[in-house]
Amino acid sequence: MEELKAHENNETWTLVEKPWSKDNWMQIDYTETFSPTVRYDSVRILLSEACQYDLKIVQFDVKTAFLYGDIKENIYMNPPEGIESPPNFVCKLNRSLYGLKQAPRPHTKLEKKNIVSEVKIPYKEAVGSLMHLAIVSRPDIMFGVSLNNTVEGYSDSDYAADSDTRRSTTGYVFTKNAAAITWATQRQQSIALSTTEAEFMAACSAAKRHCGSKDYYLILVHIIKTVSV
């Protein structure tokens, strides 16, 4: 009854007369699916920021998280148990619902729209301005400005060390606050023709990993600074 009440409050569906035969109104036109699984490096970045700013981390569960995402497709389902409906009526979904293959996608797009659109941090300009103040007139903020709070990345490779495939091995690690947050070591997908090429391939892999973490990090810093203010 609690779940049915949540669906009623969120207007998850509308009871309508079934528009087609059962064989036709089943959903078959999937275009994209999405599974919002968290990466461990994202968790480590979060923990690093919490330690730096002396924040408390609280975990909670939103029971009706998926019900806040609207859907555009025409999706129908049989009325669930506990719903009284006229014969030959079905539920036309207005919102995302647990059990749909695409359910996480509208929810994730909603969260991203509300957060990412606000992230505009001129990081280099801000640090440069603070460095100028610290050097010229504000020695009291020198320690805070010079503190190693940035994400630093290192990459390296060997050359053709795999005797079976002659492929090189890529290795990289990213640190924040002097602690490793993400790392990897793996054979390269193609054979490098020189040590230089092997190093470039390793640097490319590290750069791609950094691009994936950078947006999350900027969002997190923006949220923390907003909450702190």
C-alpha cells in the first residue's frame, strides 16, 4: 500500500483503455539502456574531498528515486495487484518505473541536468589569482593555496615485454591529496613500433581515464563549495 500511495502521489501512470491487442502493445522499441553503476575511483575522490574539508558522509536510500524521471515513449503495462480498473484497461506510464530496462536513464538525465548545468569553474584563473594574492599581500593564505589539492596523474610503459605477443604494457596512476584514487596496468591493444610509441599509447590511456573523472570531480567540488558557503 505504501508503494501504491507513492505511485498515486507521483502520478506514475494513467488508466486508459488498451489501444491494441496484447501482441502489439508490448514494448519492443528499445533504443538505449543504461545502468548507473558507480566506479570505485569516484568513491575514492568523494572520500578524499570529505577528508580535506572535514565533512561527514551519510548514506541514505531514496525509495522512489526512479519516479522522478519523466518518459516520452508510449509504454503500457497491466494494472498491478491492488489497483481496481475497468476491464480492458491498462496503465499508460507517465514516469519511469522499476523493472523497465530504460528506467535508470531518465533518472540519471534528471540528476545530470540539475547539477552539470551549474558547473562553471575557471580553475586555473582562480588558482592564479590566489597565488598572486598569496605572494604579494596575503601570506596567511599561502599554505592553503600551495597545498597539494589537485589531481595528479602519472603514466609509463615498458616496451614489447610480452614475449608471446610482443605487446607493451601500460601503467598509470592518479593521486589526490597524495593518495592514489585510480590506477591501471594492462597490455596495450596493438604492437608499438618504438619505445616512444609505447609511451604515447600509455599517456593516451591515462588521458582518457582522466577525462572520465574530471567532470565528476568538478561537480563534486562545486557542490562542496556551495554547501560550505
